[in-house]
Amino acid sequence: MRTMETRARLLCDPKQIVPLMRDGDLAALDQLTRCYGERLLAYGRRRCATEEHARDAVQDALLAAGEHLEDFRDEGSVEGWLVRMVGRACSRMRRGRKNDPALHADLSVVPVSAPGPSPEDEVFQAELAARLGEALLALPPMDRAVLLLSDAEGYKGPEVAVALGLSHDAVRSRLARVRRRLRDALEPLRAELAPT
């Protein structure tokens, strides 16, 4: 078992992948897919409107990476390079389909995983989830991405900065602003519906 873990770490080591990329070796694309595919898909799910779009965005990003393997400049992480490609693919899809009614389907309801013990708690949780979903959708895409990478995925500030191509200070200020905005949007609901 330890041998498999060691092989997996070696396969995903950027020091092993980057030279293959610079040589234009398509084996690097296979390694990129195996090493980063799940994280790219998770990121795509947050940035794109649907699961199908997220999968398409990851596929587009990996195809673009395959076409431009030798163009990787090693100025950031390989994962950050791929994440930016997925984000751009999601943005292109949103721009291209902004008037499509299916894109604006009921995305405002975010299910709550653990309902409260009483009906009042369940109503509060459902309303909170709906308002949170609305507040998240009202955020600019970059602010939403910063918040989700940090709070949902557990990325640290420097990792978020690399993934999104921002400075660490920009990430900190955006994160503080977004959290304050969400808190302000949800405070009236908490005061109105909080169980007593």
C-alpha cells in the first residue's frame, strides 16, 4: 500500500510533471488529469451554473492544457494554472448563455444537510439556506470564488491568491468584504426567524 502512495505522490509531483509539460509530452496531460481532476471538478461546480457545465469546463481546461503544455511558464503552481483555465471556461459559458432561462433555474435554494429538531428550526434553516443561496448568487463571480475556495474548500489565503491570480492582500480584503456583505444580508432573517 505504501508503494502505491509513494508512486501516486511521485506522479503528482510538479517537479516530475513540469519537465514533461515543457517537452509537450502528452503523458503530462494524463498525470494532470489523475492528480488534479477531482479538485478541478469541485472548483468547476462552484464556478459554473450546472454540473454539466462544470464537467465541460474541466474538459475544456484539460484540452487547452494539452494544446499548450509547453507554454507553461512555471510562474505559479500547475494546479493554479489549471484552476484559472476552468474559471475562464465557466465565465465563457456564462457569457454565452446569459439569456438562457435554464441557466437561471432555481439555484437560490441551497439544501441544508442537517435539519433542526423542531419544525420552527426546519423553517429557519430552509429560509436561511434560500437567503444564503440568493446572497451567494448576487456576489460578483470573483468574490464568490474567493469565498468558496476559502470557506468551503479550506484553501489558505496564498493558495486562493495563486488559484485565482490575485494578490494575497486582494484576497484578504475581498474575503472580509464578502463575509461582511453576507452577514449583513442574513442578519435581518436571523433576528426575525431565529428560534427562541
